[in-house]
Amino acid sequence: DAGITQSPRHKVTETGTPVTLRCHQTENHRYMYWYRQDPGHGLRLIHYSYGVKDTDKGEVSDGYSVSRSKTEDFLLTLESATSSQTSVYFCAISGGTGTDPQGRSYEQYFGPGTRLTVT
Amino acid sequence: AQSVAQPEDQVNVAEGNPLTVKCTYSVSGNPYLFWYVQYPNRGLQFLLKYITGDNLVKGSYGFEAEFNKSQTSFHLKKPSALVSDSALYFCAVRGPYGNNRLAFGKGNQVVVIP
């Protein structure tokens, strides 16, 4: 999985509790992303990072925050988990635009996912 | 904003027959297009991409895709489907401007029947 790990891989938590998911990469890629995958919705972008301490919102960012203090780590926090946040969460990385005329840096590579259940 | 549409929820095909998974896109400027595959309980795996050049792009596992600018399509194809090709397939598009964000379709479940 392209040097990307996610932890934990499975988590069950109660409504109202804080939850932090971790994404770790060994590829030294500039861009990192958090997605959620739900049936009928495909993948939806939650937040992304374009460098250390540089983050921005995606299309479904409400209820989520992120932090990136090192190139290799991107944390996703659910401040107060709700049942609607039950989902599978994927981290992805990308080298970004780069200067490669073949565009070899544009594609994203995905981690194995975290299955989160909020009861 | 960029977007993709995958019009069929599920594609059923007999083993050995050609496989086609459809994708149409909407984006300002020149599109960067991608196909991914997801096997059960796994992350998405990159299959192929179109950035520029030949309209027929070859990728992993014998898959190829044809870019058609006039029809704004990027259909995924395989000449002879295998049972092991049964999986969820996602099309994605990146706009030409900044931040390398991708917009994904909702996915197509492909079922290859032995």
C-alpha cells in the first residue's frame, strides 16, 4: 500500500467521545488527504494537507479537524463522535504537481483504511 | 468544480467476455483522469491515468482506458474479464489547478460470472 499505514484499523466508540485516527507515510509526499467511504456516496474528501501545518477543508469537513506537525503524519480528529460518522476512513498521499512531464506525481495512493463504528 | 459520473451501479459480465466500465467527467480546462480498483476490505489501488498524449491508456492487470474529449468520457476496458476482476471500480478527475484534489465517482461494482 505504497508506504502508508493507518491506525487503528478498527475502532468502536460511543457517541460523544473524541476519536483520533492516524495516517503515517514513508514516501515523503507533500500532499495528504482524509476521505470517508459510505455506500452510495463513493469517496468524499474530509480534509487535506498541502504541507506541514498547511491544511484545508474538503466537501464534508463538519465535525472533523486535522493536524499535520510532520511530513509523515496526518491526524484526523472527531471532536465528539456521532453515529453519522460511522464509516470507513481512508488516508491518501500524493506527490503533487511536481515537474514530471509524464505527471507521475498526480495520482493518489491509499492506505488500508480504518473502520469506525460509533454506537 | 470538477465531477465524474459512473452511470451504472453494477456491471455483470461473463468470464472471458470484454469488460467495460463507463465514466463521464466535467471539468474546466484539460482533464487529468484516473481509474482505481478496490477489493473487499482493502484500500483503493491505482490502475491507470490519462494526463496527456495518446487517447488509449494502458494500465495494470491488463486494463486500458479510452479518453474521448468530445464525449467527455474515460471508459475502462479489459478485453477478457477474469473472475478475480470482480471488485469496485472508481473513476476520478483532477482539475488543472492546485492542491491536487481528486473528485471520485460513486463507484461501479463489477461482477464477473464464472
